[in-house]
Amino acid sequence: MEIVSDAIIEPVTMTEVLSLASWDRPRSSEELKGFISQRESVLGIQ
């Protein structure tokens, strides 16, 4: 199998990223708090 490395990457805006189906849904408070907690843990924020 040959791997082609000359793929074209198109620039996207933050609005386009946030409009993806996986982002376009309601979030529970628990899910949002969990995300914030994981992010703070990775960044070493207390």
C-alpha cells in the first residue's frame, strides 16, 4: 500500500470547527464541569 503525503489541507475558521455535528448539541453541566476539570488537570491549574 502506497502512502501519499501530498494531501491538501484546507484552512478552516473557528466557526466552522464549532459547527461540526459533534459540537452542535446541548451539554450537561456535569459534562462541561468534567471537561473543565480535565483541562485544568492537564494544564496543572488548581
